[in-house]
Amino acid sequence: MTLTETKKAFAQLGDFLGQFSLENSQPKENVLFNDIFYNDFLDLIQLSQSHNRWFTPEQVYFAIDQWAQALTQSNLDNWLAGYNLEAVQPKTVGLILAGNIPLVGFHDFLSVIVAGHKVLVKLSSNDKYLLPFLAKYLIAVAPQLAEQITFTEGKLEGFDAVIATGSNNTARYFEYYFKDKPSIIRKNRNSVAVLTGNETAEELTALGEDIFRYFGLGCRNVSKLFVPQGYDFTAFFEAIFAYGDIIHYEKYANNYDYNKAVFLMSNFKLLDNGFLTIKEDTSYASPISSVFYEYYDDIDTIKQKLDAEHEQIQCVVGSGYPHSSLAFGETQKPGLLDYADNVDTILFLSKI
């Protein structure tokens, strides 16, 4: 397939995904193969929580909507315009995907295919159904893609390069096992917000989206706050009150109760609003239902710290932090050029 044909197929997938929303899913007449796929995809969305209890319909619909917005012809054209993919020699690229949030590995899947390679996918047991369904839709739209897409449940074999996502522990295994292959190995990362005390209520409410979307399970979720000395958390707690219903979700509530108990038994000083605990801690990775915070004296100190520890950071959020930060509420809305770990996947794939 040509790149033009491949981009068209993914744009048609975007049209298909654009029919689905939590409030009002409606089939559209101009979308291909709705008679085969529409109702089945609705059913799969509703069943996702039975496959993974974190994958509530709300969270799955959100992920679908983000990809529907990303997969437009203009977005795909703009994304790939800066790359030379004409000389790429097709290889087989293995993907080992995470399963922490719905469709978390879709960008890698998309990247391998648009770069002209074959993709060999090993799915996470936590997210086994959504991506294969979308692959079937793509193949219906463009049957030639069947030659480029393979899923495997066994040992990953017969590949020329690999992109693997896991924890810091599994990354050591990946680095050893794939040492003779071109690779991108992704480890644990976390996202932070830098607050100045001058944030509006609207900005702090939007920060709640960065914290609570996907129940905080993603590497783009804010798990750490940097706040100025003497910061008053009252406005923060008032602003995120809108997210309080999250405590009614049993799996989140269990984590809240457990982690709060652990903190209290350890005599840690906590601030708590009934659905989120915040704790002063120098670590970046906070447990579910908790956010860590750390005081700072000046913004330049924080910049130096985050620059020095950039390999632990996925996103930085903040309106008063002038150094390549995202706006509040935007961490879980990455564009096609927002590469995980700031590693340009397309550039890597163009050179293997």
C-alpha cells in the first residue's frame, strides 16, 4: 500500500470512531461497513469493563473520542509531512503493549503501519480486545493491510525491531532480551504539575482532569504537585470537588481506603478530602487515589530539577511554569506528534 492509501484507511477508521460517545452514539450514513461493525463495537465498549474493571464505558469512550479527533486526513498529513518514508525498506516490528489505559498502544501500532512496516503485536492481558477489533475494521477498509498486521499470544519471534512498554523491572528484561535488535524500550514515567498559587479555579478544576482521568493509571496522569513554600491547598481541594463521584467506583474506593490506611499506619501527615489524599513526598510515582507534593523556593530550581530528572517525567503541567509545559486539563489529549518519552517513533522506524 502507498502512504496515501494507508493514511486514507486510518482517516476512515477515525470516521468510524467518531460515531461513538458516552452521551449519544449514532451511526452515520457515510461511514463504511457500519452494517458489519457498528453494533459489535457498541457491544465491545459495554463489555470492556468485564474484561478489565478499570475500563469503564466512560473511560473507553474518552479514549475512542481522542483517537477519533486525531485520525483525520489533515492531522495525518500534517504529522507525516516532515518525514521521508519513501526509502523505508519494510521490516517486521514487534510491539509489546501495556494495558493500563484503553488503546494505550494504538500510537505505536499506527506508527509502524504508516511507516510501511509489518506489525507483530503482543497485547497486554489487560487490553486484549479493542485494538484487534480496530485492526479488523482497518482490514475491511483496506484488505492489503492484512499482510501488515499480526497478533500473537505466544513468544515474540521473527521480528527485526521492537518497541516494548513496561515497568522499570520489565525494561531490564527487555533490554537484555532485545539487545541485538533496534529497539525503543519504555520504562515507568510520571507527570507533574507546577503550581504558583495564582491559578484560577477553572485551571485547578482542569488539573483534576489530569489527575483523575483513567483513574490516574496513565503515565500522562499528574501524580506529583510542585507548590511554593506556604501553599494553601484549600483552593485546590475546592476546585477538584467536581470529581468526587470517583469514590463511588468500587475499585478506586478500595485503593483509596487501602492506601490511606497504609499512610496513616506509617504516621505520614496527610491532607484528605474524602476521595484523594495528598502527601508530601519527593517521589514522582504516587499510588492510585493519592498525589504527592513537594515545596519549592523558585521556578528556576524546579526547572533544574525536572531537567536533571527528565527520564522520569512524561508531562509537565502549569500556566506559571514557562518551560514547555502543557495547559491544565490537556495531559490525556496528546496529538500525533506527542511521542511517548519524547522519543520520535516515526524517525526510529524510518531508520531501521
